[in-house]
Amino acid sequence: MRGSDRCNVSNNNEVFQHWFKERGIEDVEAFVPDLAGSARGKVMPADKFGAGEMKMPEAIFSQTISGDYIEDSTNLEDRDMLLVPDPTTLRPVPWATDPAASVFLDCYHRDGSQVAKSPRSVLRGVLAKFEARGWIPVVAPEVEFYLLSPHSDPNDEAEPPEGRLGWTEGARQPYSIDTMNDFDPFINDVYAYCEEQGILIDTLSQEMGPAQFEINFLHGNALGNADQVFLFKRTVREAAIEHKMHATFLAKPMAEDAGSALHVHQSVVDKQGNNIFSNADGSASDLFYGYLGGLQHYMPEAMLLFAPYVNSYRRFLNPDSSPVNLDWAVDNRTVGLRVPDSDPESRRVENRLAGADVNPYLVIAASLACGYLGMVEGIKPTAPVEGSAYGGEFELHRHIYSSIEALRCSNAMRSMLGDEFVTTYTAVKDDENREFQEIITPYEREILMFNV
């Protein structure tokens, strides 16, 4: 690292220690979001935090979801990264038994350059391209998840948990207040934990599936909201465990019920805070249409970041419940790219295609990258859809291996997200897909075994 960076780290250590002492913090969870969006890092005593260099193998970005390592052509040396804590991300860990704090770590090489495969670095790279043009993205995620009854046998079907009086919800009750009351103690803890961590969530609602919920985040900075979604997932899982349940963000956890999505509302403002999607007279701007056109044109190349696992594509099997198109329309939830009915200052695009299983940094980066390319290239979108887009033409990749090849061969996504990141990410997905293909499923044993 450069000398000035070492000086900044030293100054930050004083900030950390003051913060810890003020709050009686005993332990620190210091972590890096990996490619899957999981926390990789270390837990250490607060009084030892920052006492020396923190390092971790760069190979954490070469791990599959099962923990195996790929042969990474971008890191043949199996080198260490230098980890620098971000003081703006200090938060208490409200569910910890002893007073604890958490902090995000940024990843650097010895020469001071950021590790290109780090999801936070990938998103920062996209944001830098916007900044160079005087643009600032504004995002507001919406995250869906299921609560499940706890069990330890992966061969068992997932089931909703018991609510009040031992009753297990089986019916679909979207927007039901009574259903949310069944899980009121869990919901209260989620809100309390989020407030303590400064996670700016808004409304919570019951969704289509049994014990399926959606939480809305307040609009704000792209990197900050990606951090908040990352922390929210940890928070929901911990709160569920405390109430003897599991929480899952799998895109399609139950075959007969709705999948879980992560919608991203997005707009762009200039340095004065003006929404560049609207003209002075309130009409939609050319940049707005370019942004839509970029999403329609480039999302097939970036689809792997919106649907990163084999299970992700199960969510698209029912085209009457999840958008499988790249159409757009105003106030129409059947399209993949919805434009909410709003005033000109709030004109935005809601990208509805991602599953809840995504890495929030990467899905926000990919969506912004597609929109950015559309604006700078002046890509024209299709005409808005009239009526329902359900049952229309399937415009997405149907299988993960098509998405892997599309991203691997995309010069546009390599230019926006980084060549090194795309090379490693697609290699990881190759290994995950191969591992899945080696598993003999219950369908093959039950239906095919003695009938072929």
C-alpha cells in the first residue's frame, strides 16, 4: 500500500478504538463480501483490532458456493490481499451474546490497487464511470424471502413454519395483515435489529407464497444500499434462528409456490440532484429512454449476475408469475422493466428480473452497467407494452450454461465490470454447474431408474 494509505489506516484505528470503548464493544466481526454475497473474514477482540496488517487469501473470490476452490488463472500465485477496514461501515451486532461490532473490509494489492474481483470493487468501478460524466445513480432495492420450518434433512421438502397456536400457513395470502401478525415477534426483532444497525428499511408486506415476505429499502447511494442488503440478509437469518425458524433467499425454495425476487428501483441524478431521466418540462428525457434501451440490449449478456445458480432459472418456469421478458411499461408488474407511475422528479426504472439469491453488489453493478451503456450509446428501447406481458415471448436465457457463455463472451460487460472479474466469476459458475450436474436427483431415481 502507498504511504498515505498506511497513514489513513493508522488514523482510522484511533477512530475504531474510540468507537469500541464508547459502546463497550468486546469483539469485532471484520468481513469481505465474497462472490456469493456471504461474509468472509475474521472475529477478533476489539482491543486487538488494527494492531497489525490484516490479510486474507485472494482465493476467497475463487470459491464455489459449496466452498471448493477453482483453478484461477488470474491468481496463480495464491497471494494474500491487504484488508483495510472501512470506518463508515461500523455497526453494532445486535444479536451477539457479548457486545460486538461489525465492519466491512476493502481489499487491496501491495501496490495500493483494489482487488478487481471484490464485489464492492466491481460496483465502485461502475459508479466511477457514472461519476466521470457527472452522474450519480440512486437505487432502492426490494427483497423477498421465505420463512421455513427448521429441519436438517436436505431430502425433505421445505415447509412454512408454524404461526400462532401452532397453525402452519398453507394458503397464499398476499398483503395479509393477519398472516404478518402470525410472525409479529420475528418481524419486531427484524425492525429493531435493522434500526440498531442503521439499515434503512421501509415497509414489509406478505407476498404470494406462504410465509413469504418482501421488505423495501429507502432509496439512496448504490454502494450503501448494497451494504444494507448484504447486512439485511444476515439479520433476517439470525432473527429467524432466534425464533426457531430458518429464512431463505433461494430464488425458488418450494416447487408449487412463488419464487423470491430482488427488485431494484434505479434512477440517475446530476451533481445538483436533478433527475436526468426527466426534462425541464417534466417529460421523459432521451437519457431515460437510453437507459431502458441499454437494459433491454445488454441484460442478456449480464443475465448470470441476475440468475447466478441452477435454481435461479426455476423461478422463470412459470411465465405467469415472474417476468421472463425485457419489455417495459408504466405501472405494469407483468414486464421485466417496470416504470412506476410517479412525478418527474421521481422517474425511475424498476428492474424486476433478479432473484433474491443474487449478490447485491453485483446485481446493482450489472443493472447500472447496462443502463449506462444505453445512455452513452443512445440505444433506443422498444415501444412500451400495453396490457399484460405474461405469456409472451421468453426473452431470457433458459439455462445457466447459456448465461455463463453470454457473460464470458461479452466485451461490453468485461469493459464495465472488469476483465479479471468476469474471467473468475464465469469459471466459478462453470464449476458450480458441473457439481450440480454430477448429482443424481430424486426424479431420476424415482421416474427414470426402472422405466428407461
